[in-house]
Amino acid sequence: MCKFKYFFLNGQQYRTTYNLTILELIQYFNFNTSLFVLEYNNQICNKKKWNNIFVDNNDKIEIVTIVGGG
């Protein structure tokens, strides 16, 4: 029996049966890691920790893109 983990990425719900790290999730969605800040469960998450944090049930991940302008 598969146990799904449901998580939210930028407000949209997803589900997985895999144990994914935040880094793997970012790579799967093909985000450019130099152009955003990541918020994990309402806390800014340092890039150095992305490979050590596994996405869990009901986690909330927000990716805030840095936009330049003038």
C-alpha cells in the first residue's frame, strides 16, 4: 500500500510517494536556484540545508523569485 505525502508548492497541492529533499524537488521543477529565495513552512530556508530537509506531509514551500527592474 502506497502512502502519499501531500505538500504545497507556491499554494498548489502536490502528492508524492517518494522521499524527496527540497533540493530534489527544486531540480524536478527545474528552478534556477540562483534567482529565488525559498520559504519552508513559513521560515526562510538556507540553500545549504536543502539537501538535508525531506518534504513531509502538509509541508508548505514557497519560492519567491527575485526580479530586477528600474
